[in-house]
Amino acid sequence: MAGAYPKIIQGGMGVAISNWHLARTVSKLGQLGVVSGVALEVLMVRRLQEGDIGGHIRRALENFPFRDMARRAVEKYYIPGGKADDKPFAAIPFHKQAGSKKLHELCVLGNFVEVFLAREGHDGAVGINYLEKIQMPHLPSIYGAMLAGVGYVVMGAGIPIMIPGVLDSFCRHEPASYPLNVVGAQSGDKRFTRFDPRDIMEGDHPPLERPRFLPIIASNVLAMTMLRRSNGKVDGFVIEGPTAGGHNAPPRGKLQMNELGEPIYGERDAVDLGKIRELGLPFWVAGGCASADKLREVLAVGGAGIQVGTAFALCDESGMSQEYRSALLQQAVAGTARVFTDPLASPTGFPFKVAQLEGTLSEQDVYLSRTRVCNLGYLRETYMKDDGSLGYRCASEPVEIYIAKGGEESATIGRKCICNSLVSNVGLPQVLKDGSVEKPLLTSGDDLLEIARFIPEGRTSYTARDVITRLLELET
């Protein structure tokens, strides 16, 4: 698929919802399978502590080019037979501006493992999806994915104008830096993370192939910004509307709410596909696009295809725990499924779509009963301390701690621990000191109600092949 573009991009969802198994299946079917690149170091470490069921992690690590690094990870975290259910997973360090070598190694390994497994057994391209707002892991994560031969890097939730240059540097195993957004910093005070592949390399390594870069955009202005200001080649766009799952771009202009308390999107939030086409790059449209009619419509206006998330998130190959997947499918079939665009849930400040499901953090009593703790830290914001050093805080951490770090108490209201809940969604929840287990928080696009159309007659679930077959009905 090196010279061609897929008609369907499988969205990079959550933490391991779009896992290597789903991405590999989609790519083997001739479309673009995409793994989520969020918290892959945590996932690798926890899977090893669970006993590496199926031996997949160790098999991937046996193919990692830096043998001593892979060996250290297995020796430290692998537990034959798995840890006891009531024991917590071992923690790994928080990401900071000056990341430790140990954490850099885990990021490289975790991203390599996921992409390697997704690429195993076929010659189709595989992509990886990152959130620009989770900035500190970017560099070692991208390098690890490139070591495994990732074909596409897809990135949203921000303006990733510096990523193309990072890709160019890592092709040659050269160092790269990435700017940090720092709250309270003066305009001339720029802070960066830095990663030099040669700090972890064992011997020489041939040049790496540069993946295609697809930023996720929600406006024509952002498309132009990416082309004018990026420090390297942009290969296309994914244009995501507010009906898509996960984090949505905030509405343009003054924020207004509907009667349910959800942000209202209007004409200013619509993307002019004609103007996008004039830019001369391939583009895919996302958000409520899971139909052959929508694919046909996008192709007719000059698009390369569509990106589909929710339909794949609930298929058999998805990483979502079967318990939650089955519950959402049952709701969809019964016509009772509901998705709420929560303006407060995510500490990023971006609206976050939440599927309403009993026993999850979508329920107010479950949310209020959780002991606030920040022990993963991916969505922490970086801020400038009075002495000029950097601090890190999250509106979902304990309120008194957040306030002590200069945060406003009002910013903590309604904030949920997205980091822990998304890891819980895939069956790897942390056990807390009081013995409680982290609860899930499921995200979905608005088309959850229509998902039942992918279920073949006589069955209660569906596969990734079923999704692709329905979406490509225009060609049959």
C-alpha cells in the first residue's frame, strides 16, 4: 500500500481500544489499521505483569533491535503466571520535561511492541495515533513506532506543527526536540523536551523509513496553519467533526450549551471540503461517517476516504473489555444508547464524549465515590512556578493538591481521571491502596445508536470484516 491510499482509516481510539489485534485485522483486509499510541509503556508493563498472556509482548521484544534494553524490561516486569488480582500493578515514572532514560526506554519499547504486533503476518501499512496535548512522551514514543516500521503517524487534540521535523530527524537517528505548552510562561521563555536516539541505541542501525504524517483538524484555518507553519512535510489531513468519539475540538466562538449541558456546534465549526480539496493533499473525513453512502459522498468531493472509530471500537477485535462492549451493543440494539458530550470530564479542557453506562464514571454517584488520585499523569498540564522551574498539575488530582499548585478550585469540578479510566476500559485497572479498583469511562461517537446495523442476522456481535464489508458496499 506504499503508493496507494486507503479508503478507510480505522480510528486510533482510547488507550488500546484500537489495539494491535484490531489494527492488524484491518490492515490485512486492505485498509489502514491504526493503533492508539497513548500510554503504550504502561500497557506493555501491565501486560508483562499479567503474565504476558499468549506470549505476544515477549515475542515482539525478541525482535527489538537493541537486545539489552528489551532484556531489562522483561527481567524487571514479567511475572510468570501473572500477579495476584488484588495486588496493584508496579508503577512507572511520571513524564516530565527531562524524562529519565528508563522512561524513555519503556516508551520506545511499548510503541515498538504495539506496532510490531500490528504489522506481523502481512505487508499492509499500519498507523499510530497520538494526542498532541500529551506532549512529553512524543519523542521516544514516535521513535519506537518508527523502529517497528509504522507507516502513518496520525495526531490530533492540538496543533502538531513540529512533528514533521521530528520524523525527518528520527529517520537518521538524530536528536529531536519538541516544544512544551507551559501555563504562565512568558512569550520568550520556550521550554522543550529532547530525545537523542543514540542515548539508547546499541550499535549502529540503518536509516528508518519516514511514515506519512496526517494531522487531525477541525477547521480550514487549522489546515492552512499546518501547511504554512509545519517544519516538514504534511502528507494529508483527517477532518474530524464534533460527532466523533473521544476528545472534540471546542466550538469556535463563544461557548454555548444546549439544555443537556453539552457544547453547541454551529456553521463556524463546519469544514469547507472544497477548500480542503484545493490544498492538493489527500483527506479523510471522520465523525458520523460509518456508512457506504458517506464514503461515496466523500469520494465524490475529492476525498481519499473516511476515518471510522465507533464501529470498530465495538467489534469483536476491539481492545474494549467484552463486558462493556456487550453492554453497549445491547443498548444500541434496544435503542437506549446515549452519548453525552461532557464539557468538564477531561482535564484537557476539550469536550469529551462519554457513553452512558451503569457502573462507570458516567454515573454521578460512581464518580463521586472515587478517591481522587493522579498516578499516571498523562493529562497533567505543565506550569511555571514562581522560581522559574516547571511544575505539573492535573484538574483531576486531589483538589487540595491542585490548589496548592496554583490551580483554581473551580477547574476541578466535574473533572474525571481519563488516564486511569481509559486503561480500565481494556481490562487493566489499577488496584488502589484502599483495595478499590479504578472504574471505566467509555467514550463513543454519536453514531453509537446506529451500530446495530453492523451485526449480521442471527448474531449478537460483529467483526472488523463486517464493518469493512458494509462500508465498501459501493464497490460490490
